[in-house]
Amino acid sequence: MIHTYLGETIHFEVKYKNRTSIGMTIDGYGNVEVQAPKGTPDDRVRQLLEKNWELIQQKIKEMKARLDGPQKKEYEYGERFLYLGNAYPIQIVQDPTITQDYVGFKEEKLQIYVKQHDAEKIKQALKRFYYQQCKGLVEKSIASHQCNFKTKPRSIRITDSKTTWGTCDSKLQLTFNWRLAMAPQEVIDYVVIHEMCHMVHLNHDRSFWRLVGKLMPDYKEKENWLTLSGWKMTV
């Protein structure tokens, strides 16, 4: 089915069920489904869609952006990069007197200090910033959750991985993807808890997921954030 409102047209599906209230879901791909009691008038369905029109359009916009993939970075003033779940503009400061390029977070901006204005140098400065921030954020999260575990990680490393957010091996060595510094703190905490649970259960059996769920009951929301937003976590 289709509905046009405020100059925009969407496709949606209606499922009539034995229920007493009308509701709506939007999946990660922007598909809209209305669940309604049997016999619900079409006008009531349209009213629900229009009430949530802004949300629907936002989800569709996110889906299209995901399909288009990450935009090429220009590393210019005002371009936005994620940090702890929020997108902040960068401010580039050229200073030939500094010994090493670096990034600082100040006044809601990522201020990048470089000896010379060069895209590759700006990119590398950003990566070092995220590595450093990720290490501190992960270590703090591990310390906060250590009380739930009898064993401690033998080592903690920050790595550059294209396929995983974190790992735990049989020697209790934990590794984390530096891009996690771009995620909200609660998502970082989920990945930390996930890998610390592997210190108890190395595989993903029921016992593992029960432990994860005990320590973070809403962990699926954090997984969903990574699924939907992970593509944006890049420099």
C-alpha cells in the first residue's frame, strides 16, 4: 500500500490481527508495517502514519544513506566525525611549532592541530585520537564491570579490524576496534561486556547469552545500533 502526505509518498504494509490497539514498526531498512485490530478503518491507519511521519522519513533517509555507503572524506573545516555517538565538526589549526599532529575535543568541536594542512596528516591525527580515546574508554568500562567476573583479562589491545568490534581468545586477551570510540558509551559498554563474558564462555552458547542478558538486559538494542550505524564509523 502507499500513502502520500506533505509531498512525500511511502510504501507500507498493514497486518490485521486479534489485538485491541493499533501500532507501527519500522525496521532498519525503512520498511513500515502497521499492526491493527481487525476491522480498523483505513482513515485510522493513515492517521497513525501521519502522526509518525517525521520518524518514518528519518528512518527512510537513514536507509538510503546506508545503501549509498560512506561518503568520501574531505578533511575540511566543518566536516563532521562521530565521537561517543554524536557527530562533531572538525576545526583545523595549522601550527608549524608543534612536534606532533594531535586532536583535542573542545567546545563541541574536534580541534585538529597539524604542522601542515594535509588531508592524510589530518586523517592520521584523527585515527591516533580515536585509538587513544578507545583505549581509555574501554579500560574504564572494563574496570567498571570487573566486579561481575572472577577472572581478569590478561591483556587489552586496541586494533584496526574490518570485521569485528572485539575479540577474546583462550588466553583471556581482549582486543577492541578503535572505531568504538565513535559509538555511544552504552554501546562501548555492551561490546566490553560481550567480550568479558567470553572469559567465562568462549563460544556463543545459551549460557553465554544468558550471562550477557543478565549484565545488560537491553543488549539487543546496542547490537542494533552497531548494525545500523557501524557503516558510519570511519575516518
